[in-house]
Amino acid sequence: MKTIQNLSLAFLMLIAFAFKSNAQNQIEIIIVGSSHDNSKSSQNFQEVIDKLKKFKPDMVFGEYLPAEDYSKLADDNWAKKAFKTKVDYIDKLNPETPKNIANQIKRDEKALASFAYYHNTRMNLAVEYAKSWDRGNFDYQIFVLEHYMKPKFGKEEFANYTKKFGSIDSLKKIGAIRPGSEYSKIYFPLIYQLGQNQIYNMDCQTYDKPWGEAWGKTDSLYKLMEKKAKADSLSPEAKTLNAIEKYWAYDKEDAKKFSADEYSGMNTAKYGALIEAWNFYGGRKFYGYAGFPTEAVKDMVAQWMLRNEGMCKNILEQAKSKNAKRVVVGVGAAHRVWMEEILAKNPSVKIVNYNDL
């Protein structure tokens, strides 16, 4: 009996050790639901940055497409067209391209890691990122040059900067400088204050076309439901519409809390449910309701899920390749709940909510 008890104790200790070992090997990931336009926000962004700095992330990801993915997209894809405008602008001002641009990028990154104030090297690196279709790091280097390095420029460096990038108004026009974005307000300053040198790209645009088709179909059917509800206020469609409008309304108390700290608000369960309802015409909660375009919304959800799965895959592959232990992901607030649900199923991941920091 004693031997059996000893064996049982040893087995329990082995299980406990396995769980402890697994927990120690987990990647801690914070998906920070963010606004793409913070230009009118009253949020104290340094408070957000300070919270994330205390987490001590090894990597910071943004909703940027990996450079190698652009070549896989059709020329009419919105993300490809948007960045091509920047690439064409930089190519026009900087027609010469290094013969082995990948090696040159590595050399310039190494030089800046050793000394951050090689201003001309940083300018060259920004150009090289654009020519390599690395939008995230092109934007980041422009941000660093504009916000941290310009005051230290000499006369020749100012002239070189203007030659390579033109005026600040031109950079704003092509979207290389976006003062109200989550990157300018939070993630680029966070990376810089952490002493890190790059942002990691993790978006997925593979499913954009079928997503757009599903969205268009849903929108048409939802408008048909609205038309029927307007024609007969006692119809089943009217009852469904009233239920949706009641469900996705933000009450005064919630609105007050949200305005006091927007980023805390965007990362609550309440906001996660609401933004799904806003983006999916009511969302999964209303499957089967009279007149609700259930099948069309299901098609939307399927394509949205595929995109979020692709984003999570990009995060995990890069985080594991860098042996990262803690990761911050800045992403549109509509993605947060979906990505958390996907990543939480992976035993190598521990999800940390922004509000628990």
C-alpha cells in the first residue's frame, strides 16, 4: 500500500511539474484593441504606453501586412494600392536601389543597433524598407526621424532628409505620417521607449475579396429587413430590428466610463460584444431571428475568422522564431475578442488582458 501511495504521489508530482513547465514555456500575449483614428481622443496615451512598458514585451506587432505577402495580392487590393502609393513616391525621389537590398538592410539595422544617431543610415534604412515593401518599418523609421532625430540634424542631414523624403506635407499626403493613428500615439513611441528597433508585421489580406463579397450581400439583405420593418412596425422584421438596436446601444453609464479611459473601455468584454454587433449587423447573437440575414452574416463571420486565424498564425510563427516570452499586439478593436479566442486554444499561449496589467 505504501509503495502504491508513493507511486501515486510521484505521478501527481510529475503532472504538477509538467503543468509548471508548460506554463513557463508559454508565450504571454496581450491583444490591445485599438482605434485606428485617435485624433479627437482625450486619452492619456503615455499612460497606455507606460502600462505596456511594464509588461516588458520582447516584440510589438502591428496590423501591417508582412512584406512578402504583397506580391501574393491582386493589384486592385486596397492594402496593396495604398502602400504602392508610398513605394512609388520613394522610388521617384530615390531611383537607385542597393544590389542586395536584404543584406544592406541587415547592415543598416546592425549599425543603428550599435548607435542610434547615424541619421543618414536611418534615412537609407527607411528608403530600403519602402523598396522592400515593409510598410510597418518604413512608417516606424519615418516616425523616429520626425519625432526624435530631426532636432539633432546638422545642415547637411536636413538637406539629405528633404532630398530623400520631400516635405512633411507630402509625407502626410501619402500616409507615411499619420498623427492620429494608434501607431503614432502608442505603438511607435512604445517601441522607441523600450529601446527596440522595429515593429513586427502580422496582418492577413488573403481573404479580403470573399470578405468584401459577403459584406456586400449582408448589407443588401439587412437593408431589405429594414425596409420591411419600416413598412410595418408590427412585423417580425420590426421586432428583430428593435431587438438589435436595443442590444447594441451603449448606455450612459458605459459611455461615461468609456470616455474616461477609452483604451480600457475598448478592451472590456462589454465592448467586445458591442463592436461585433456594430460590425456584423447585430452579430452571431441574432442568428435565426425573423428577417435577419443569418446565412449571409455566417459567411461574413467565416471570412473574418479566416483573416484573424491568419493574423494569429503570423504572430506565433514570428514569436517562436525569436523565442519571445511576452508579446504586445496592437490591432483594431474589432479583432481583439476573435484573436483572443483563437490564441487561447493554443497550449503554448497565455492571453493577458490589457486591463489586467
